[in-house]
Amino acid sequence: MRFRSFRSRLVVVFLGLFVVIQATGYVVVGAFVRASARRAVEDELRLASTLFARQLEVRSQQLVTATRLLSGDFALKTAAATADHATTASVLENHRRRVDADILMLASLDGGVVADTRQPTRPGAIFPAPRLIAEAEAGRGASDVVAIDGRLYQFAVVPLLAPEPIAWLGAGFAIDDKTAVDLRRLSGLHVSFVAHEDGRAVVHASTLGGADREALARQLPVGRKAGVLHLGSGEHLLRVEPLGQNVVVVLQEPLAEALAPSQRLLLMLLVVAAAGVLLALLGAALVARRVSRPVLALAAGARRVAARDFTTAVSIQQRDELGELAATFNEMVGGLRQHERVRDELERTTRLKRFFSPQLADALSAGDESMLASHRREITVVFCDLRGFTAFAEAADPEEVMRLLAAYHAIIGPLVFEYEGTLERFTGDGLMVFFNDPVPCPDPATRAVRMAVAMRDAVGSLLATWRRRGHALGFGTGIAIGYATIGRIGFEGRFDYAAIGTVTNLSARLCQEAGDGQILVSQQVHAEIEPLVEAKSVGPLALRGFAKPVAVFDVLGLRAGPDAAAVSRATP
């Protein structure tokens, strides 16, 4: 029986394979065994930590009781009372040997060491466990695990009474690797004693090796009583119990030891799962013979689309899900092709709007970009910038400078588009606009002057606010007419539409000469717009870069009258 549906073929193949059931069973059983082993280890650690805490409490009380018995020795009291340090040290050493302690100390009431069996030359040093003295004062005895000279001790402190306290007697047993090994024999668990010193964990005694001790110190959980430790031998579950101030005991057991009894079962399940995988491979090979060709065709088509070849089409002569997929793929490629055309048009329009007014950019986007090629034409160039901006920028905060520029650009930018100028560049507070290119207009000088007057009026209102704040800011403009070479300059990925020529230099020099509120124009500009404006001559000026003085006029404002009205009708 032949199945046309791709889904049906998959169902038939996978129903005939029990690999999924076997794999699922293996995973479930393995997870259950692992979880059970983990719970068993956690229960064992919890019970062991409880027993260890009780044993530690009993041992602590026994140590306090034994120390209190030692404090009743008459010879010790007599030596302490008479400040006979040599006799005191001898008595302490005899008692240490008798009770098999690792350390005995006698401290004065002010906390100074009178005698120390570990360091007979220690008298006068500070008692290493002052907290225990404070606790012993309240309860006639105290015991805890403390660090003395880099080693841990189960240490007890009791008063030496005669009958009032005359000194403090301390006795302790060392907690070392031998102690940890003895506890492992009793509990079957790894045991480590760890102290927190100077913000880091230090392993003082342990049944672990050197590398595993370092791993324990790095991974020891802070503030938690249980956790997981990753050592060279595998994953360990651990339980942390406090012993004293900044000292804990860590009980741990490798998870592999708990899993060992279940390894045979897991191995048998793994063999069954492997057999299922072989059956799955056989079934997959049968299916791959039927589906590989159309899938490869779709993959090749997808690669061509990824390379932005949107003319790709996939032909699969099958009436199943793969055939439907191929048809959907072709529809998708058609949509991408249309989207690419729209995107190209949007990018083209966006690029043009960087140079021209929105109306002009939309007009250019409908045709080619041949008008942007390098050419020579007479244009009117406008340069304008802020007076006193450099001093303002040096004195003001950067945020304040950016607020001024944002408000300034928001005012003058729309005026460029309103008068259909071509924005050549922004230079901080400076601006260059030219007229009569790339689309010629009948009155470029008139448009330029009207735009400059509108900018002066608009910027003047803005600067009045900043002057009231104490900033000496002004606005100046320079306008010139002349021939320039114009076109697109730059490199792939970043182009500008620029004008180059003497006229741009003249406009820039006039702008530099302009004072606050002045619109300085060349003689040729003045001749073009004389009926439109009120202007006065400022005389020939010697401008940098020009061999002869240049006749310059200052535009005071737009003239009201029939001549100005006639000119006005030709401009926006």
C-alpha cells in the first residue's frame, strides 16, 4: 500500500519502531534511579548531620566536665595564686599527658596567657578564645571549636576558683585529618572541617585529597545547609553543619556510590535502547530515500534566497505536504521580491531626503540619479552660524549645549525645506544651504534672502531666552552668488551632495564677518534682490582668501511695496 501523505509515511515508520518507547523508558528509569539515589543520600546526610550535632554536643559537655575537674587541682590553684609560672606550666603539662589532651592553657583574669603547653614561652600573649571566657563567666564553663595558630581545636574554658575566679583554664583536643578519618569510619561519609577566614574558606582537616580540598574550598555554599559539590571523582552531595564561630563540618557522599547498585539495570536498558536506535536508523534510511530530493531542493532554494536571489523558484512534483511546502516557499519568495522593491524605493527616498526637501526627494525617487552626477552651475549659497557659540560651549555644561543646538536646529531646519533649499552640511552651530540645484529655480537669490530673514527672526526669539540666562549669543549670515562644481562625493555606503567653488568660500567669509543679526550679501546678490529688501553698504571688505576687497551689503529687512510684492509672488 502506497501512502501519498508525508505525515502518513512518518506515522507508519515511527509506529513500526519501538525505539521511542525504549528510549523514553531508559530516560525515565534513569531519572527515577538517579532521583531515588539522590534522595537516599540526602536522607543519609541529614540523619548523619543530626547524629553528628548530638555527638558534638555530648563531647562538648564531656570536655567542659573534664576541664572543670582539672581546675579543682590544689597544686594548680596554688601555683596560679602565687604567680609561680614555672610550677603552673609543669602542672599543666602533667595534666595534659594524663588526660591525653592536645593543649592546656591558663589565662589571667584580664585575658593574658599565663601558661601554654604548646608554647611554654608564650606567657603574656593574648588568650586565643576571649569569647569563651565571656561565655564561661556567665555559665561557669564554655566549649566551642576554635582556630589556634592555624589549627582547629575542640576547646573548653572554665574558671579556676579559689573560691572566687583567679584565672581561666582552657583545654582542647586537636581536630585534624586523623579526626576526620575516624569519623568517616563511623559514618561512612567524607568529613571535612572548614573555617571561614578573611572572607575565604580554609579546609583544616578532611578525608579528601589535596585537589578535592581546594575544590571544596572554592565551591562551599554560603548560607545553605545542603548543596552539590563537583570534584574530580564526580558529583558529591553535601551537608553543612556549624561547629563554632566561622567553623563548619561538611559531610558529603559521592552520588556514584549510591548509583552503583543500579548500574547493571541501567546498562541492560542501554543495550535495549541501542537496539532501538539501530531500528530507527533503518527506518530513517527508508524514509530518506523518498524525501531527501525535495528537501534538498528546498534547502538549495533557501540558500539562494539567503544570497538575495529573489528570482528563485522550487519545483516539486508531489501532492503531499512537501508539495504544499514548495508552493508556500515560492509564494514567500514572491513576497520577498516585492518587499525588496519597496525597500529599495524607501532607501532611495531616504537617501535623497538627506540632501533635499521632502518634495524634491520624492520627485527624484521616481526617476534616476543622473542629476546628482558632477556638474557646474550658478547657485546661491547661504552660510549661517551662532555668534559667541565657542565661548558658550566652553563655559556651559555639555547637556546645556546640546539643548541649545536641538532647539536651534528644530527652528532653522524646517525653514530650509520650506524655501526648497539644498542642505549641504551641518557643522555644529553652522549650516550651509544652496539654491538653484539640483533642480533650477527662477529666483534663487530671493529664496535665499527670504529664508535668511526668516531664520534671523526665528533664531532671534530663541537667543533672547538664552541671553536672559547670561549667555552672549548671536546669529550671523552670509550669502553669495556664483558658479560652483556640484555633485555627489564620498564612498560606497556614505555619500554627500556637495558644492565646491569660490562662491562657497565667499559665503563662508561673509558669514564670519557678520555680526549678531546681520545678513551680509555680495554685490551680485544685492543687485538681484534690491527691490525686495532694505539694505545698506558696509563698504568693501578685505576677506581672507580674496586678493581684492569685496563690496558687501547688510540686509536690514524685507521692503514693503509693489516691487517687493511682485518679487514675493515668485517665491514660496
